[in-house]
Amino acid sequence: MTGIEFATQGSASAASTAAAALPTGYTTVVNKGSGKCVDARSAASADGTAVQQYTCNGSTAQNWQLVATDGGYYRVNSNLNAAEAWDVTGVSTADSALIQLWTYSGGNNQQWLPVAESDGAYHFVNRNSGKCLDVPSASTADSVQLAQYTCNGTAAQSFTLGTVSTNPPGTPDFGPNVTVFDPSMSASSIQSKLDSVFSQQQTNQFGSARQALLFKPGTYSANANVGFYTQVAGLGFSPDDVTINGAVHAEADWFQGNATQNFWRDAENLSVNPTGGTDRWAVSQAAPYRRMHVRGNLALDDGGWSSGGFISDTKVDGQIQSGSQQQFLTRNSTMGSWSGSNWNMVFVGDQGAPAQSFPTYTNVASSPTIREKPFLYVDSAGAYQVFVPGLQSNAVGTTWSGKTPAGKSLPIDQFYIVKPGATAADMNTALAAGKNLLVTPGVYHLNQTLNITRPDTVVLGMGLATFVPDGGITAISTADVDGIELAGLLIDAGTTNSGTLVQIGPSGSTATHASDPTQLSDVFVRIGGATVGKATNSLVINSANTIIDHTWIWRADHGNSGTVGWTTNTADTGLIVNGANVTAYGLFVEHFQKTQVVWNGNGGRTYFFQNEMPYDPPNQASWMNGSGKGYPAYKVAANVTSHEAWGLGSYCYFSSNSSVVADHSFEVPSVSGVKFHDMVTVSLGGVGTISHIINSTGGPSNSSTNVAYLTNYP
């Protein structure tokens, strides 16, 4: 959490209550007592069709979709006709009233509460009667029409939910949490799916549900509101291969317009003709907006505070309106114009961006070395491939607008598709066999480290795929080899402390990888929030020339009850860089209890840094760095002779004890080869003090002077 969001922190826990992880696509509903499927009799879809049980046969008549209404209740639609839903005949409240299909009108007799049982099954309670969906007389026969009956806990009232793929023919098996849309599908069915996913994910800040919604090449009329842990992406080779007439947007309605907790979502590889001329991407951290074409304007806030964010390889024909955004990185993109500024707006390799003018605009002409994030696409023959963009030097603008991107395509059969239920052993076996990993949406607990040893291995996550290392292990470890690509992943620390969560190259790595560096794109780390996570160090980079392209490394300041506190979600350091010539674009690191970034390697470069100091030191004595007060946000080691950074912001909000002081945000050796440009420190609301910006220069930021700037050091 960043910026002025502390003003509404009191309502955060209520707003972040997780939604139930029910299937969002069509699913089978199977009675535990009979083993038979809930079925629309004779595959009919007219009003009055009996809802019965029948031997499972894979037909559309046995496919149902749970669509949230309100208060935890759902309508249950037929795949034969999405307008038809389970209905208690005659709006009855009596035992043995039969269940039929009827056009959904919002009646309580058409709404059901799925109540989870200990074994993963559900019973369904009708909103009108309070009675349970029931197989009369616990029958095991075909063609028995279902009824409602007083809830009694028997198997006749217990149902399991499967999953049914409604993806177009030829789609690889991506598992239950990936939906592929085709232009031949009806606009209403596509919109129904989009709405169903959003209704589950809108407030699901610390839940376990993950979704990827993918559009094959073509033109669609759709309104894709993107919630937590949701990826909306096109499957074209160019963003212009998929056109959405409508919106692909992120809103903050769930938090009264405050977008400072709109985390963990993703829009990629689409073109949008926005309704009304302006689309909205009101987000904060870990919400990448990549490879997009907006044929209009793009607003980055929703009227309240916002504290993001990241755009890359994107073209906005009109104006990008930053609104309340406190800081933002836009990299290698093209825009008609930009409007707005607050503390720290950074542009690297952009066309149409504001000129250098600090405060608050930092404009760097080009990205010295960068490779865009890999992406999934469907080629002209209908085959699925992953495109790995080539390495660029001194890059300006997008890779795709008016040009063909350099890179290589990898057929889908070179990937092990990781689906829910896959184990760390399964993934390591695939890696050892020379496979890449395509990790579909889900939360994967790891009981062994994922070891990546082959050069140019790609590990690409979809829908914020999440790895949780159990037992204090490291989640991912790589060899000191060329060209590994890690992208689209969330590493969520386990409850047993890990010494390191992600390690790039072993300690002491010395090889040079300038021509084919390892890159981390949209790799995020979280300690606490969902569970009581613990990790000493989050990300350690030992391999030279590694590129970080957008990361949020976050020790949680809020979350599920009992998961956050000074002695609860303990974490020393977010990032340690030991390798030489490492480059970071979009480095977000927050709330760690000691020095948050430690840079030991020579030749490092950072383009945009955003940081908050920990909110929760209970007193000054608990947060001392030897004789110094507090820890720096970003430290360049004393032995480093070359390092350069642009556009850096560090903020304090010592809410547990406002008398806490940090001596400085940035600590660097005073040598000519170490240069920092365009720095800002902020005491949010004047709660706490940062005495100096860098070493003993600049500042303070405190209750009297909240914001302090420094253009260059030395």
C-alpha cells in the first residue's frame, strides 16, 4: 500500500474480504449420493424444463454456470440458454417443491447459496425457502427431477462441482482457470463470463482464485472490468489483431474511488476503442499495462488516490491523464500527450512524453538494454506459440507499431503446461527434460525449489500464477546461464521463514551475459497479507547483466486478519544485487524492516524506484541501524565505484509511532561514478520524519515540510 491511502486504511480489511473460489466457467454438478449429473431434461431450454439427475454424459445439458447475484447467492444458468436458471416451481417454500428451468428475473426462488462442505462438496440453499437442493428419496435412478427439501446433511443434498471447457476447438488444455474467447461466440456469452469473473474478483484482494481471459484475433464488443488476479489479454501477434469495442479497464468502485489497493491484475496485447473516448486503468502496484493500443485517451485514476504503476510497449493515440497518480513509470511507449503530475513521473524511451522538468517529470531518452515480456499468441494456422522478444539496445517507442518485432516463437509443445494439481516435482521433471513452463492461473505450493539450469528457459505465468514455498525453501533458483525469462509470477512467502525466495545465479557468479541476459518481467513478491509469510531476503541477483522489468516486492502492511505485524510477517530486505551491470526498470520495494534494496555490484542502473518505509516500527529503539536512526530504502555498497539511478521516491508513514525518524532514504558512496538524479522524499501526512534525502544532503520530510526534492547527487 502506498501514498495517501492511509487516509482510508481503516476500511481496507472489510473491503478485501475474499470471494469464494467457485468455478467461473461452465461446470458439471454431480450428486454425491447417486454419482449422477444435474441435467436439463431432453436437452431442452424452455421455461418449465425439468432439472433432473442423469448419468453423466458430457453433454451441454449438464453444463451449468454459477453467476453471483449478491449476499453470497448465485443464479445457476444453463449452458443451453444462459437466460434460463434453476427455479423453484411456484415460488414455493414447501418440502418437495420441484426444480425447473425458468427465465431468470431476479426472484429469490431463483437464487442459491453454495455452502462449502469439509470435503470440497457443496449443498445449495434456496434464498426464498431456506431449503436445500435435494434428490428425492435419495434416488440413484436416471430422470429423477430434483426438488427442494429441509436441509439434512445427507448425500442426497451434497454436490461436487467439476469443470467443463467451453474454449474453442484446438485450444490446448490450459486447465480450469483459462477462458479463450473466439469471435464466433455471442457477445452476450462473452460478457456473461467477463461479468462473472469480475464479480468474484472485484474485492478478492487476498483470495486464492486466479483467472486468465484470452481473446483470439478478431473484433469484439465487450466491457472487461479487470479485478484482482485477473489477466485480460489478446492472442494476436500484434495488439491490433484483437480489437475490443468497449473497455478493458480497472476501476476503484469497490474502495470508493480509492485505487491505492488496486493491485495484482494485468492487461496485455489488445487494442481498445473505448466507449466515450476514454478508457481507465486506475491501479497501483503490480498491475502492468503492456503492449496495448488505446484508440482514444487513458485515465490512470478513478477520482480518489492512486499510487502506481507501469505501462510499457503501449500506444495511446490520445492523452494519458495521470490524475492523482503519485508516481508512475511509462517505458518504451507512444502517446499523443500526457496530462498531470505529482511527485515522481518517469518516462524512459517514450515518444510524446513531457520533456525533462524535475520536479516532477524525469525523461530518459532511451532504454539502454531491454527485452519485452514474452506473450502467448495464435499464429495464422491456428497454432499456439509463445513469442520471446529479442534484446534491444537504446530502445525508443514500441516494438510493434509500424514494425515487426524481433524475437523468436516457441511452439506450445515446447512447454509443460502447469495446471492446478501440478507439483514442484512435476515442474522440475519437465525443466530437467528441457521443457519451458507455461504456468496457468492458480496457487501452487512448492515442497522443493524450482531449479532452472538450461539457458534460455522461459517460465511464463498467466493470471498472476502464484508460487508458495513451504518449509522455508527457496521458491526459484537459477544457474548462472544466459537468457532465462521469468515472467508473470507472484511469489507468496510461506509461513516458515525462507532465507531467500528467488535467487538468480548462485553466490559468486562471474559469467558475463551482456548479449543474452536473464530477465524478470512482472515478477512480484509478497510477504504476509494472504498468510503469515516470512522471508529474510526476497530477491537476490547474483548473475551479471540481469534485467528487472517491473517488480513489486512487498512486505504487507494490511491483509487478512492476523497476517500483518512487526513481529508477524517478518522480512529484512527486498532486493540484494551482487551481480555486475544489472539494470532495473520499475523497481517497487516497500515496508521491509531493514535496508530495502542493497546494491553490491558495479555498473548498476535503476530507472524509477518507488518505496515506502515500514509503517510499523513500534519505537525508535526497534528500528536502529547500529547508531543510525532507521534503515535506508536504497543503499549502494561502499565498495561500488559505478552506479546510476533516475527518478526515485521514498516515503514514510510511521503510523505505529510518529516520533520514529529515518536518517536518510538513500545511502551511497561519495565517488564520481555513483550518480543519482531526480529524488523525492515524502512524509505522508507528516507522520514521521526522513531527515535527509541522500546521505546528509536534502530534506527533511516531516510534519512541517512533507515533500522534499533533490535533482542531482553529487
